[in-house]
Amino acid sequence: MKLEEFVNSFADQFELTEKDEISAQTEFKMLDEWDSMIGLSVIGMVFNTYNVKISGEDINNAVTIVNLFELVQSKSEIE
């Protein structure tokens, strides 16, 4: 699992936000387009791409995309 690929997959969940506005250090909940539907899309993307289950609480506890990446990476090592 590579951080750059995760960031790109995360950015793909947005329709109006330009990909170059999103980086590993982006505080994603501060993006204008962020809402609960995108949160659900991220949960689905993580499961479909990495076969890892994350929850809304996991997303709420993450601040940056790299925080979420590290969580997904740690859960994938457990399973």
C-alpha cells in the first residue's frame, strides 16, 4: 500500500475539488466539498481497494489524509 496511491484514490471521491488541492497533509474535513456522502464513499473505497473496514468514527478521529492512510495500513496488517 502506497501513500500516493491512497491519496489519489481519496481524491477520486471528490467531483468538484481539484486533485492538486489534495495532498497527504490535507485536513480533508476542511474541504468545501466534504460531507457525509463523501465520507461514505471513502469508507467504500477503502473496503473495495484495500479490503479494510473503517467506520465513520475512524474518519472523525482522523485529521489529515495521512492519518487515515496510517489507520488503514495498521488495520490491513492486523487482518
